[in-house]
Amino acid sequence: MSEPSLRILQILRAPVGGAFRHVGDLTEALAARGHALGIVADAGSGDARTEEKFAALAPHASLGIHRLPIPRTLGAADLTTPLRLRGLARRLGIDVLHGHGAKGGFAARLVRMAGGAPVALYTPHGGVLHYPVSSLTGRVFRQLERSLLAQTDAVIFESAFAQQAFGMSIGRPACPAPVIHNGLAEAEFVAIAPAADAHDFVFIGEFRELKGIRYLLQALVGVAAPDGRPATLVLAGAGPQMAEFRALIDSLGLAGRVELAGVRPAREMFSRGRCVVVPSLAESLPYVILEAAAAGRPVIATQVGGIGEIFGPTAAALLPPADGPALGRAMCDFLADPAPAAVAAASRFTFIRQRFSVDYMADSIEALYRQALALRGHTAGF
């Protein structure tokens, strides 16, 4: 006899970036297994493609897509939204709450504590660890994390790095807390060649300080091909510091060498640059590197978060974060001789294809949902 299907509500704040990609992949995979899913996201967040992505997810989210106020830091909605979520979870007969990111995780566990659903699971996606310990917000969020661990039925870490960092900064969870890597569909493992008019380098991500764009632009100033031609770069994305980085491009005299492409799909942008650059200052397990590896693209990246877990046998090539000169040298080396980067890209392609699968990710998370319900003495349809 097959196990009963589950009714699952996934909660995240900003429907952008890797966390949103993860929620989308998980929703589609679990819906294909016969489960009913709903998604809750902040009413005021998103980017140019958010509604398009939600429209694509709607057929898989049979319990609906709900937009409620979820502030980035702390606000009045942190008191009112959990009450609305409790009512929503009860009306939908939710079995499992799954919070993604700091604010999604807070909301899921508050709703569970208020009796909105039997179990709450939490995937940090970096979350509170991105706030400096020295800041008031960082200290408050870490204390909230510690206090809510008792209301957490499982913590899912998308990288071993995230698991270790959480244990050191917050504490070791008493509940199940496995590492379950993000995964890609088999159809994504298709090589993408650079276009004839491709830029030398391409960056894809949010325009905010943690992504290291400032160091990338500063490094680009001195990067040139062996024949003296100044290197070019295309930046794809949007974010809260877009205007600031646009001004930096102008002040560095890079306006003729940098293209701003806006928010575009990663696989589309891979053909727009000969080498992908990910100069992040902090990450958990960035999808853009998984996607670039699956597309067979050369990648220059920093040794932060779980990036080394994706780079695998090529991890020695990773750069220190916030080191513009090292980044510039790596970019010059690529232009001088791209062959070693191509060999490393082929090695990463083989490595991640064997280890980072959407099916494995969904199977593991589904099993954890059932384990959490069993530990609480519940079955589907509580």
C-alpha cells in the first residue's frame, strides 16, 4: 500500500535567486509525486521575471500561490502575517510547513507553534548567517534562531558548509539536520557554447554587496587580453544596489566595457560570456555555479560557502573573497590561455552530474517530511 500524499506549504520571503529556484524545483518534483503544494511569498518582493515564474509554477501549486507581507528585517507584519498564515494553513489542511531563508523559517515555526500544522521544517539558505554578528540585526536574528530550534522538526542544509556554519553560530540542532544538496534536472546537463559576439566575462546574480560585484568591477579595470584589448563584461540581474553599481561603472571609466543586461535566465546568459565569474563574499550553495557547470562553462569563483562542494576536484582553483588583485589575475590568465579552464569545466560537469540531482533532492526531502510527521505521531491529513 502506497503512503498517503502530503499537503505542504512552502514559505519564503523574496521570490528571487537561488532560494526561489529551489522552491520551484521542489514544488514541481513533489507535485509530480502526487503531493499538494502551496507557496507563500512576500507581497512586495520580486524582480522583473517573478510573476512569469509564478505563472509557470501555478499548475504545480494546487494549494495556491499566496502573497503576504514579510519584511526583510523586522516589522509589524512579523506579528500579523503568522496569524494569517495559521488561518491559511488550517483552511488548507496543511501537514508540513517548510520555511526557506531566515524569514520564511521564522514564519513556518511560529505557525507550527500556534497549532497551524503538525510539523515545520527549515532550510536556512544562508539566512541569518549573512548578517554580521556585530550588527544588531545579526544578534537579534541569531537569538531568534536559537529560541525557535525547539519548534523545528528538521533543518535541511543545502551544503556541508552551511551545516557547519549554523552549528558554530547558532548551535547544533537536536532535530534531524541532514545535508541535502540542491539538484538539477537531467535536461539541464547540456553544453552551451559562447556566442560569436560574446563578452569575455559574464556575471549573473543579485545586485547587492554580498555578491562581490564591487571587486569584480575594480578588477576589470586592469584586465586585458594578451594583445592589449581591454576585457569586456556583461552583468545580468537586478537588486537593491543597482543604482550604486551603475554609478561605480561610470566612475571607473567602464561604461564602454560593461553591458547591463537586466534580469535574464542563467542559461540564456551563459552564451553571452566566454567565462562565468562568481566573485561572491558569502554563499551557501549557489545555483548559478551548478547551472554553469551543467552547461560546461568555465567558471572563476571564490572559496566561500559550499562552492568548493560543487567545484569538487577543481576546488584548488577557487580564489579568496574580497581580493580584487587575485580576481584580476585569474581573469587575465583565462584570456591568455583558456584551455586549462575548459579542462576544469569538463571535470566539473562529470562531477556534479553524478552528485547533484533534483530527483535525489526531492526523494530525500520527501522522506524527511514523513520522518518528521512520524516522530510527532501524525500521518497525512491531520
